[in-house]
Amino acid sequence: MKIFIERTKETKQLDFNGTVQELLDTLGILYEDVLVLRDGSLITEDEEVSSTDSLTLLSVISGG
């Protein structure tokens, strides 16, 4: 699996099969802190991802 983490501008290669939530737990990232995109489409924390996927993790920024 190829994962681009926008906040740190890094790309990781990971052999992983499971849910988005399990992946984020493995990476030490909170689901509330990112939007997860697979091939440009937003996916939710309960969706299954596999080693063949390409994901982008975009930081959620809020302010007032």
C-alpha cells in the first residue's frame, strides 16, 4: 500500500489489509485529524483497504 501523508509530505509503503481505522491506529493517527482518500475519493473509517491501494491522508484544519 502506498500512503501519502500530506501533513509531513512523506510517502510510506506498507503491507496492510484491514479497515481504515486499523490502519490509522497502526500509524498512530487519529481519524478525526485526517480525511482519507483512495484514488481521489473520500472513504470512511470502517471501509476495508488492502496492500494494492493508494491512499492520501489530508490534514483536517479548523479555525475561527
